[in-house]
Amino acid sequence: MIPDKVPHDDVYRAPQELVKRAHVPNFDKYKELYLKSIQNPDDFWGKIAEDFFWKTPPTGKFLDYNFDVTKGKIYVKCMEGATTNICYNVLDRNVHERSLGDKVAFYWEGNEPGDELTVTYSELLQQVCRFANVLKSLGVKKGDRVSIYMPMVVELVVAMLACARIGAVHSIVFAGFSAESLFDRIMDSQCCILITADGFYRGDKLVSLKVIADDALQKCTDMGVSVQKCIVLKHLSKEEPGSQSPPAKRPCPDLQQERPRENVRKTHPKPQVPWNPEVDLCWHTLVGGASDECEPEWCESEDPLFILYTSGSTGKPKGVLHTVSGYMLYTATTFKLVFDYQSDDVYWCTADIGWITGHSYITYGPMANGATSVLFEGLPTYPDTSRLWEVVDKYQVTKFYTAPTAIRLLMKYGSAPVQKYKRDSLKVLGTVGEPINPEAWLWYYSVVGEKRCPVVDTYWQTETGGHVLTPLPAATPMKPGSATFPFFGVVPAILNESGEELEGPSDGYLVFKQAWPGIMRTVYGNQQRFEATYFQKFPGYYVTGDGCRRDKDGYFWITGRIDDMLNVSGHLLSTAEVESALVEHPAVSEAAVVGRPHPVKGESLYCFVTLRDGVSYTSVLETELKQQVREKIGAIATPDYMQNAPGLPKTRSGKIMRRVLRKIAQNERDLGDVSTLADSSVIEQLFNNRCPTAV
Ligand code: WT7
């Protein structure tokens, strides 16, 4: 499975300096540990678990699972019998047992240069305890779901950890999602409370988050569901939110007064903050009256920790559920080994906490290790295209983690904006979210890292909880574009269409044969969908939905999604999700959406729409349809290309042939086998109607 030898030539290796200190210093050591992790997981993970705090120790096997639908229910259980609290492990343990109280947990860097804030582990612990007490005083109990819809601010980390502390289940919704998407997620998870903020700036653009949140809450009320409370953080507005807001019972704590970020935007418009005194509560007023002490709720290993929604091929997002102990051990261990974490590191992951990358590699993984991280609210191109490197120098970042789409975007501006800054603190670079093309890998490696820093191409999913295929920076010789080999405890295989395991160089479905601690446990409220999506196709395996090639040296190369999913800038969207947003428009009778390769985003959305009889296709309608998708899902789903499709290519049984549409979107005349096409005359018509901007 893991090759005995790795090639000498045409691979990239870490410099000696990194190797000397590394946790896993060479390929032989990796292989040795890997074998142990597979053959004796109890021993392997048991050792790791010793560093964590357990209120009561586990009683049974480390991992117990069933991946085979023909043998009954699919389940994964890790460390049964143990009780712990993940918030205690990432905060109290660092402060009280490891003397890290004064260590910086986060350097917060706002959207606007100069907006900054530093928070230590003990300060964070205090803020989390206060907010946990606030949640308790509002009646939030263990197992209750809490929706969080916030920008990238320290209070987002506070809110999620406060939930974890009291055993409530957080469901974070990315602040770029629309009211409709937030509404869907609140309804599906049956949240009792929503935590949001007045608004934030994304580059130059003001996002009035509270207005969008209110819209979502109104939709809930219309459906007869009332979210009892909405806690609003004042991030941009200085005054009490809303004109009718009730006078604070006691003065707001002066937490806010120290914040330079309040002043930086003096000249910029403030967000609109509608206020409903029946539902809305001011974050600052609430924490002002709360105590600093809060005993954690001791949770069972398999108690739910959070729900995070990811696109599903039926169009309805799936609530991926992760549980306490396995997720904690897995994110902590992957973080430590994949970034070769050392105690003097300054680590920066540019992802948003609204995605799994932020959950696992901004909050839980780094904090479990007591790391110092940068928490970045801004954009790579604001106020200019040097921003990332400016921030790297400012905080002397050593480990840097970003997405291929950001790398490709910055590549367009050449090396000058990069070279304006020194970047000599950098030691390891990482990427995640989609396959990275070798050209972008080499640019990242040579220009950003000056050939001094290994690039870890980490392949994983919301569902896997943490990295599953990845290099270890000092141990794995790298090939640009390959996610290389499995992490500890992970057993990949490549299957053909008939479900046979392929050996040696091969191409097929990427699956996993065994459970590892961080894998998802179920789809929230829908075990049947969990089994159908991931375990039905090939009984006995977890099916990722990705295609994969293994080369002659045993390296894994992800070839992209093989289901009806699109990956736009590292974010998964399902074709069905976008199609259903389009057909909700009264002018549309049918829609088909495919991905078209895009130099920066990886894939872009190309939509074919069939209009109802009598409606004509105009540019006004086109704008309206694009707007509709944006409103239903969010800005990330805005279609790039759209065309009129009076007929769609279908098989005789009525199935849309997306394969053919993908070719048309790319203006490729070689359509392959079209013998199953019911009416071939639609093809010429579709080529003639192609979207003129899609050259
Ligand atoms: C899908 C998961 C995992 C955090 C971000 C996305 C693609 C992710 C890589 C990589 C090739 C990758 C896959 C995967 N993907 N990382 N290094 N190389 N493809 O999380 O939204 O759950 O998306 O992203 O297609 O299935 P997600």
C-alpha cells in the first residue's frame, strides 16, 4: 500500500533545517508509524490520547465501526465510555496544565490594515466562560442546536467554543450565504437561537449581516417556527444597534473601547441594524453581566459537537455531524504533523471559519496544540494584492495554509507584489480545497516559498473532519499536484465501476476501507441519507465522490469530482442546487448546470435554461436569473455563463446528458458517443446559442 521506496528524482524535498526538528523526519519513519496506526489503532491513538484531559477514561476498543450496509446500520464510535470536553481541552488545559495562559491564541487582523487585536489563551478562556454563561442563562442546554452566522472575528471563536463548553451543538453558517440558505440551515437543524453581528466589510463592500439574518428569521416565522433569541455582536456600529433598541440595563462592558477597529472605519458608512426588542439581544450587554466561571459540561465521546452543512447531489444541503473525542484527536494530530507544528510557530490559515477548514484548522486543531494563529477578516486583494505577504511579515508567520484559487488569483499579478515583502519567516506552505495544478504549485513553491518551504497539498472533505491524503512536510518527497499518501489511520483504495479494488497504477473511485477517528458520524436527522450517499454504491467502503489516479510510484492524484458536484473556488456546489434555484423563476421550465474550467476559480458555473412557452430570452431576464441564484444560495454560486436552451440533450429515458453540455460549454465539437441522444437536432441549436462571453 505505501511504497517501500519513493523516487529520488523529480520530487521536491524539505530542507535539512526543517528535517532536523521535525516530528516525522523521513519516509521510513512515516511508513513505520503508518503501519502501526493501521495494525494497532488502539495503541497508536491511545498514546496520543494521553496528552488530553479525560474526565473518565474509555472503557472499550478505541474504534468500533461498520462500513458495510449489507451487515446492518453504518456507525462509527471512538473511545466509548470516555467523557471529556473539547473546550476544556483547547482552553483550560492550555491555561491550567500547560502554562500557556499568556500565550497569544489569536492575532486578529481586520479587513482594514491597522485593525488588529491580540487575544491570549487566558483571555479567550474568560470570554468563552462568560458567553457560555450567557447561553445557559438564555436556556440553552446540552444537545440544543445554536446557529452562528458571523464574520471572521474573535467572537466567532468565542461563540463556537462556548457552545462546545456547555455541550450545545454549533451550526455555523458561512457569512457569505444568503438569507434563504441560512433559513434552510436553521430549519433543518431546528436551532433555538441565532448568533450574528451587525455587519462587516469585505474589501470595500459593506455586508449588512443583521438585515440578512432578519430576513432568514422572518422566513422561519412564516413557516411557523420561531427562533427564540438572536444575539447581535456590534462589530461595526458603535452606538446601540437600532434606534428602538432598549436602553442597556447596565453599561456595556468596555471590552469594546480598547478596540482600534472601531475607529478605523469612522468615515465609512455603518451597517443598517434593524432591531426587534422581542427577539434581539446585544452581545456586549449580555456578557457584561456574566460570570467568568463556567464548569464545562462533561460530554460522552460520541456526543455531537457540531453540524456543518455541505452541498449534496440532490440539491438539499446535508448536515454533516461530527462528535467530540474522535474529532478532537484527529484535528489535533493532523495539525501537529501535517504542518509540523512547533511551539514557536505563528500559523495562519486564510480560510473562513464558516467552512470545515476553519473549524478544524483555525479553531480546534491549532488550539488543541496551544498554537498562536492569525485570524484574518480580510481579502487577499484588499487594499492591494500584497496583503497576504504584508500580514506574513507583520506577524512573522511560519506556517501558511491557503486555497489553490487564491494562489491562482495572486499568480495573475506576477511576483512583484509578493517580493515587496520578505517572507523569510515562512517554513511550511499548505493548500486545500481542490486539486492544485502543477503550475500554481510551482509558483507557490518558488515565488512565495523561495524553494525553501515544502508545500503540503492536503486532500480532505467536510465529511472526513481532517486531512486524509497529505504529505508530511519533512517526510514525504513531493510531486506538484499530488496529495501523495494517506495520513495515519486512513486506508484508501481505488475501485473500478464494478467495485473491484485496483492495484498498482490505476484510475477510478477514491474510497476508504476503515474508519478513522475524525470521520463524520451521520447526516443530522437523516441516517438513511448518510448511508445512501457514502456507503451504498460500494458496500464495505466510504465513497468520497472523487476520482483518483495512482501513479507508478504509488502517489495519489485527485482528479476531481465524479458525481454531480462542482467545485467553485474550493467550495462545493451541487448542480441540482443551482438548477432548482433557476427553475423557481416563473420564466424557466427547465435548467441544466455544468462546470466549465476557469483559470482562477477552478470551475465556473455554466447554465442552460429552457424557458416557458411564450417567454423570450433577454439580457434583463438573464441578469434576473443570475440574481435569483445569488439570492437563493449566495454570491459563491453566481452563474458566470448562461444561455438559452430551447431543447436539452437527453437520452431516450429523459436523462440530461451533462457530458454533452460540458463540451458545449467549452465549445468543444468532439462530443464523443452521442448514439443514446433522443433528438440530435438540439446540439446544433445549443452551439449556436452559446453564451458569447464564454469564448
Ligand atoms: C472536496 C471537499 C476540505 C476542506 C475544503 C473543502 C476537493 C479538497 C483537495 C485537494 C484535490 C481537493 C475534493 C473534495 N478537495 N481538497 N487537496 N486536492 N481536491 O471541503 O467543501 O467538503 O469539499 O474538495 O473534491 O471531495 P468540502
